[in-house]
Amino acid sequence: MEENKNGNLDEVISEKIKGGIDFIDQNVKIDIPDISHFRLMVASVEEKKRQRLNKETFIFMLSAITILSFEILAFSNSFVSFIIIQSMAVTLLPLAGIIGAVRRKHKKVNLI
Amino acid sequence: MDEDLVLKAKMGNHEALAQLLYRNYEIVYKYLIKFVLNVNVAEDITQETMVRAIEKFDLYNAQKSKFSTWLITISQNLYMDHLRKVKRESKYIEGSITQEEDFIGRLSVQAKEYDGSWNAILNALSKLSEEIRHPVVLKHYYGYSLEEIASKMSIPLGTVKSRIHNGLKTLRKELE
């Protein structure tokens, strides 16, 4: 009996929720920014994306050249050193990448 | 019209992307205001949605969904982030009017044909916490199933049922 009563009341509440939110939909005043605001936003975000890409490309190139230099030096002077550097690169670099990704994820969560 | 703009934006036309965002701003804002009942929060999340859409536009697949649907998905995720932040901060001002109640009050004043009939339910909704109001609105206004709500909110099905149950219980009490 109590369940029936609550069930009927829930239907009434459901209808009231729909009506109330429709009321919000029809009457809420929205300050839509001017189109120039969106043009600026797109330009700004695209510029930041470009700068981020340039930075990452630069770091990649620098790292690649540095590693390649060491490899060439090691290979030409000492084959054993070359093997050691190669082994370290294969194990440590992916690990550094994973740690960096995890840190960025944590930083993103903390900023929210 | 949106489809044409999407094609142009995908080819790098920034003006087309700006037009797309401008045309869909209202849709995103109206979607959010129904949950947050707070003008400042709705505006902030809508702005953040626009920025995120620009950043991730390369990932948008026009074959899978409409642009507005994609924006709504982004806003939904950002709203979930907002809820988690609010929960962590757990700020509640005792004894003073909340921003949600203030929003309902101002809405009542600005409504063109206001007869006070929606005051009770809107005030009752504003008294629910955001994490309870969200699933209640998703179910009773948008008609999502409990499983769909659990997926959208990234919470267990049991938690969805519990929050909706508690939400309706509070609404029943407020409306009696």
C-alpha cells in the first residue's frame, strides 16, 4: 500500500520535474558571447597547440641527436660501452615515458 | 548547416570552427543549467567545453555523432570533474541562501508568464546536492535508463539507484 502510494507520488514528482525543467529551458536568460569571442578563443587555443607541438618536437630532436651522438661515440671507441648504452636506452627511456605520463595524469587530476 | 561547417573546420578553417561553437553554445549551456542550477558554474563549464572541443577537434568523428552531441558529451565529462572537485572541497555555506536558490529566485522574477506553479519543485530540486540532482534529472527529465546513467556518470549501478532513491525521498518530503 505504502509502495503504491510512493509509486504514484513518484510519477507525479517525475511530471513536476519535467515541467519545472521545461520552465527553466523556456525562461533562463543566456548571455551568449559575441562571435568574435569564439574567433579569439579558437586562435588562442590553436596557437597554444602549435607552441606545444614545437616544444615537443624540439625536445624530441634534441634527445634523438644526443642519444645518437653517444651511440656513435660509444660504438667507435668501445663496443662494450655501446652495448651498455643501448641496453640502458631500451629499458630506461620507456620507463621515463611511463613515469612522465603518470605524473601528467596526476597533475591534471590535481588541477581539476 | 553544421555538417558544412564541420567539413570546413576539419580542413583547417578556423572561422568555421568558431561559427560551430557559437551556434552550439546555447545548447551546451541549457543542458548544463538544468543540472547545476547555477549561472556561474554553467558558464564556466560551457566555456571549458568550448576550449576542450577546440583542443580535441581532430578527434571528432562526424560519422559517429552530431557536433552538438559530441559537445554535450564533453560538457558531461567536465561536469563530472566539477562534481568530484565539489565533493573534495565539500564547501557548504550554512544559514545563507545558496547560489542554486538564488538562481531559482531570479528565474522566477524574469519569467515572462510566471504563475508560481513551478516554484515548489524547482526549490526542492535546488535543495538536492548536485551529485543527487544529476542522476534524478537524467532519469526523470531526459529518460535515461539506470544503466545509461551509471555509464555516463562512471559510477556503479547501485550508487545510481541509491542516489535517485534518496533524491526522490527528499523531493517527496519537500513537496508534502
